[in-house]
Amino acid sequence: MYVYQATAKSKRGGHKFRLASGPPGMTVSDAGLIHWMVPSDIAEPHIDVILCINDPSGREVFQPLHITLMEPEP
């Protein structure tokens, strides 16, 4: 399981996150908590994700993430 808490700062507050691009099964909450059950047969160790952050005024910012997967420790 991959879990990551994204954060954003805004003077107006009230921003929300959404996943603009990512692997199948990855989700992000409005508060920026990313969850993804990494498939056991995944071949590519590098995953690119794009988060979209919206504020109440309608402004959108895109944040790319580059995830490098590692073998789990025994």
C-alpha cells in the first residue's frame, strides 16, 4: 500500500485535491491523502502522477509527482 499526504498552502484556504493523472486504483481525498494498492506484478518501478489543487476562487494548480517503487523489506 502506497500512502502519501499531499499538502498545500493558500491564503484563502478551502482548497481541494483531485487526481488528474495516475495509475489505475490510485485515489486522493479532497484533503490530499493519496492511497494506492500497488499491484504485485507491476513492471515499471517509476510512476508519474499529476495532482490538481483547486481553491474556492476556481484557481487550479497542477503538481507532478514522480514515485519510485522499491522492493519491500522482508
